Amino acid sequence: MDIISHGLYGGAGFYKKGKKIFWLAFFIGMLPDFLSFGIFWLDTFLGFHPRPNWQAGPPAMSSIPEYVGMLYNFTHSLVIFLVVFLIILAIRKKPLWLLIPWGIHILIDIPSHSSAFFPTPFLWPLSNFHFEGIGWGNPIIFVPNLIILGIIYTIIFYRKNSKNKIISKK
């Protein structure tokens, strides 16, 4: 899925907690991609690595450094997510729910990535198995994604505005 959609899905579950928590959840929803591709884009921007050619679709894997794949495996693994979640739970003695957007990111990526370009390694490091999904840029995925996000945020804003109207009438 695209990075902004990941942020919007991540933030949606935390909008009632206030703007600061919403934006933190939004960022955490995007973090798996920032920690792999974001570093790569910074690397290319700073001139440390040539920019891949995206004109004809996803670039050749040989044009992307190996560290991107390693970071992608780590940040897109449900196994790693669960280990981190459980370690933090053991330390804090209560769940850190703000990590949930990371897990949602992975779950959304499983069916919306194909093996043609960065399939989601959700069982890594236990297995390299991946689901043969449909790339998120395909209209069959992208358009419903926009519709679902539109519905979610329409509901959020409707509920927020109806509560504000009820409060202002008192």
C-alpha cells in the first residue's frame, strides 16, 4: 500500500486520543516504509546511490541496495512485530497500543504486494513465504483503498462534528 494510506489507517484508530496521538499513530503506520525505503530515498537524494528508473514501473531489484531488502524484511515481519510487542509488554506490564499501526501496516501489505516487487515477508525470519498479492498501484486495490479511507474518515469527522454540535447546544 502507499505510505500515506498506511499513515491514515494507523491514525484512524487513535483519532479520539487527540491530535498528538493521532499524528504519532499516523507516523508509526508509515514507519516500516520509512525505515527501509525512506533511508534509501535519503541515500539517493544525498547522492550516495544512483536513483533507480521508475518510468517503466518498478525498477530492477539490482538497482536497489541490499540493505533496503534487509530493512524491509525486518520492518515488514509479523514475527518481529510480535516479538517487539511482547518484549515491550513484558517490560511495561501493559500493551503499548501505539504499535498496532505497525502491525496493521504489515497486514495491509500482505495482499497488496506481489512477488514482482518487494513481496511482504510477514513470516521472516522463520520463513521466506509470501502471499502472491496484487500490487497496490493496481486500480483493483488502489480505488477500493481510497473508498475505504474515505468512508473511515467521513465517519470519524461526522462523529466528531456531531459530538461538537451536541456539546455546543448545551
